[in-house]
Amino acid sequence: MIRLSYLIALLLAAAGPLHAEISGRITTQAGTVPQDARIFVEPGMENALIEGQVSADGSFHIGGEYYGNVGVFAFAPGYGFNGVHIPVREASDTEAVTITLYPASTLSGRIINEKNAPVPNAALTGMAIVSPVKVGIPFFKLAALGIAAPTSNSDGRFVVDLVPDRAEVVLKFTHGSYAQEATAALRAGTQDITVTMHHGVTLSGRVVVRGGNQSVAGAIVTARSAQAPYDTAFSGSDSTGRYSMMLKPGVYMVQAHGAGRISPGMQRVELRGEIPEEQLSLSVSDTGTILGSIHDAKSGGPVVGARIFLEVAGQAAGAVRTAKDGTFRMSAPEGICTLHFEAVDGFRPPDTKAMQVAVPAKEVLELPGLWLAPLSDFSLQVLDDDGETPVAEAFISLLWPRQFGWQRSDAAGKLAVRFSSLPPNNRILGLAEHPTKECMALFSLDGGQGNSGKVVLLPQASVSGRVVNEQGEALAGVAVAGLYADDVSTDAVPLWRCISDKEGKYFWPAVPAGVPQRCVLYTSSEQTKTLRDVNPAPHEQVDLGTARLENFVSVPPDDLALATLPLLCGPTDAHTNGTGTVVLYCTPADAPLYLEAAASVRSQLQTLGLETVLVVNGSFECDQGRVPVYQGTGTRSMTRLFDRHGHGALDCVGLPPISALRRIAMESH
């Protein structure tokens, strides 16, 4: 079953249009006005292009009916295509559009089939610019405006002009005998590209008016793949209402648009490839417009960006977001429809999560306003071990829901903890650490009991031990953790997680006292081996002894050697500072999230005189100046703390303890 949330990106074009004027200016990279530029607007994938006029100063104004996803693009002699993608929710969204044109480059290559034979007459149906901007160039629509789509010759060779220099683009080819084929992202100027087209399955049928047998000519049929890379194929219905397209085997969501009508939902079809052709009849209905609004129940102000999904006959049929004034509008087929209201960041889930409405044909249905209650802050006050003195600048980290980074208490020891969405069970767990003393505590706040509380810091305990294999040899790289669970917790929460060194030893200096916890070894990413249940007293040094672990490959850690790693972006002097360093290691997939966390951690640890860097284990493109980012070759996500000589002081998963950071900082001065 395809979930509604899965179709977000595919459905936003279903919003009802409003009259607006797209205005802006075309310029070149050098800041000049290109001569004889042409400008186009694509008001949704299902609609024809609109060409505007460009004035001598490069300005343009294009009136029309726009809502949802709108593409605006241009080109000029000697310059490639470029443009912008505008999510239009209100008229002001279409103002002050700037399109910068770059010198034209080319792409060339050859199109072959599964038997390596050339495929002549394959046409470029679209070019998606994916970097540095994101906008689609629909060549199959440009043909009606006198711009022919590039096609392959008798040897299968093709050349694509008007590619913006230095851009990355994806090409999409079609052919009457083969399934549509899209390339990977290609850098402008790439030559000798090979595109392999495959004989696919023909999807064909008729587009008719709902409730009858009247054919609909000129309808646009879209088939959107339900699996990566989520391509969309198009076909138009002929004078008899028939359409046909060639697709690869897979699952597709199919919909028809035409003559002010729309399919009442997206029909799911699975093409198995066992037969050469599948038939699918599509019905379209007259449409109406749904108007509504969502506001803040406390302030009365608009809720911007709330998402509303449209469901018709059990099928996903559209989606839209609220505009700056909190209103939304969307087209819907006549008849019974269901609106689903998604939770909004900063607000409690709506009381009305779904609403069934009857949409009149060619009319407007105005809904009563929906009101959302804002989330309340969790309030915490941190007190010293005397139970009375507020602790200013205490470090607070959240364990549940887990967040990477610290928040700091104010001069009164207080902190307001804010969430974009309601935490699970309306409850949070966290650790509070003293900024100058070796004191800490675990705290829990329950939203059902007032959202506020106090936590008294106690002298912290420590845990140590050693891990060896069956032969008694040291095992490095083993994760050891202290897990906490109470009557409310659904899952055990790690309080701390450290990693054994080359001698198999591990040491964690910041264990909350008076908190029962189960100490475990991670035998794999999911499996654990229990060492012992402990409830340490303040200042207690818990020795967990020597644990034996079978079938584990030791991974000895290396010293810090940032100078040998490629610097991808960020400050260049991190490896020459001669200070203690916190290094966060992550995968390329997690790098964007880790980068934000590393920036926050770095800004706070600079006050201690410590450096923070990010090492991405693989290829990653970035352009920022907040955190030094290096390319590494490791395989695991972890955090390593190094002294000023570059020797490893502590390896862990997540945040290192403040007391360990403070000790390294003191040794660095």
C-alpha cells in the first residue's frame, strides 16, 4: 500500500489556481542583460507552457493562473537554460524572481538497447537541472513553441545544447519502442555518455468522463514511479481519448488531467513485464475548489506551511500547504473527498485529523477554520549539590527524544526545552552536567504533570573494565553502554556509550549516581551482552572487570592525523591549533545532520579552548565555513576525543562527557 506521506512531492501540483503575475529579471553571471532571451512558465506538470516577453532591461511579467509547483526558466543565444522552482501559495510568492544565465555547454553520447545496438530517433523529453538550482526543462512541451527536442541519429548519437555551464543535469529520453530512460546526474560538458534503453511494457487505455463513456481528447496522462528514482512519464490522449506509453516494469501511480477535469485520485498499477501491454481506463471528473484556513489557537495568528492531503475513493489525490495568511486552496474532483491534516511543527496534533467533504462541480467550497494549540515548553532548573544554589551555564543533553548537542542553563539555572513536535509519551529524559565541577544528574520531565521540574546535581561516578577475546587478547573497538529503563519507558535509553581502546580497556568518567542501569557490551549493532546491573553511589568507581567476547574483530584506533585527510570545506587551521580536538565521524548520508550538530558543538567548546571537526567516511560535497569537514575512510559513526598531541583520550558514541572535555582543555593550556 502506498502511504499518503510517500506521495508528498508528487501531489503538490493539485492545488487550485489563483490569478497571479510572475515577475522578475534575467541576468548573466557577469551581471549583464542577455540579448534575445526567452522566458517560460510551467504551471504544473499537467499544463502547457506559457511564454512571456522579456524587456530590454531583462525584466519580465507573465500573468496567469498559478498555484502549487511552478517552474520558471529561460535561455538566450550563447547561454544555457536556467531557472527557478516556485512553490506558489499566494500571489506574493511570484514576485522578484531572478534567473541567472550561464554560458551554454553541451552533453553528448550514444543511445543503445540491451543488445548494444544503436537506438535512432530517441527524443530528449526533459532535462532536470539538479545543481546549483533545481528546475525542470520539459522539451516535450517546448516543441510547441518552436524549440525542437534533441534526438539521436542513425548511429544512436545525440548532442544536447543549451546546458548551463558547470551545472549538473539529468537527461530523460523516450522512444516509441522502448521504456523511458533517465540518466544519473551529469556534469555539463560530459562527452561519450552511454544511455541504455530497454524494451518495456506498454500502458494504454482511454480517458473518459466519469459516469459515462464520453472520450476526453487532449488529456495529459502522468505515470509516476513509486520506486527510486521516482521518474514521471507523460502521454497525451488523442481525438478518441486513447493514450499509450512505454514503461519499465514496476509500480506506478497514474492520473489524467484535461479540460478542467481531473482523475478522482491516483490509480496504482503494477507492470510485471510478463505481458507486453497493460490496459488502464482513466475517468476524469469536473473539479471544484476547496478553501480553508489554519490558525494558532493561542495567538490567533496564521499557521504557515501546514500540509493538507486530499484523498478520493481511498486514493491519494493531492496535497497543499497553507500560505502566509494561514489559508489554503486546492482543486478536487466533484463528489465526496477526505482531507487529512498533518501535524505541524510547534503545535499539538490537530483534534480534527481528517474531514470528509462534498465538493461541488465548478464551485468553491469554503471550510470552517481549523485551530491548532501550540506546544508548551518543558522548563528545567538545575541546582548544585546543596539543593539550593542555581547552576548557571550547566550543560544539558537530551536522551529521549535523543538530540545531538547541548543546551545551556541561564543565570538562574533555568532552561526552556522546546520541541517542534510532541515528544513520545509527552515525556523527556536528559542529563545535566556542571560546567566546572564533576557533578551531574539524570532528569525526567512529564508533560502530563506540568512540564516543569528541578534537578539536583550529585558527584558523578565512573565505570571501567576490559574486553578480551577467547584467547585473552585485547579487543579494541567494542562499544560498552549503560542502559536505563523505568516503568514509563518503552525502550532502554543509553546513558553513556564508550568504546574500548587498543588494550581492550574502557573508562567512562561521568556516570549519574543513584541511577540503576544495566551495563552491556554490544556484540553487534543490535545485540548486547549483559555485564552487570549497577546503581553507583556518588564518587564510586565501578570496576566491571574483564569480559570475554567471541567472534569479534578488534579495530585498534589511530592517532589524530587530520593533515593527511582531504579538507572538504570549512576553516583550514584546525590541525595546526595544538589544542584538544573533538572529532565526529559519520557516513555521507548522515553528514548534513552531523554538520548542523558539529556547528553547535564547536561554538560551545571553543569557550573551553577545544577544536571540533567533522570527518565524513566517504564522498560528500559541502560549502560552509562553520566547521572543518574532512573526508575519511572509516566505516563507523562515533566521536573521538584527542589531546593536544593528537593522542586518543576517549572514544564514544554520541557526546563526550563535559568533565573529560574540561580535563583535556586544562591539559592543553
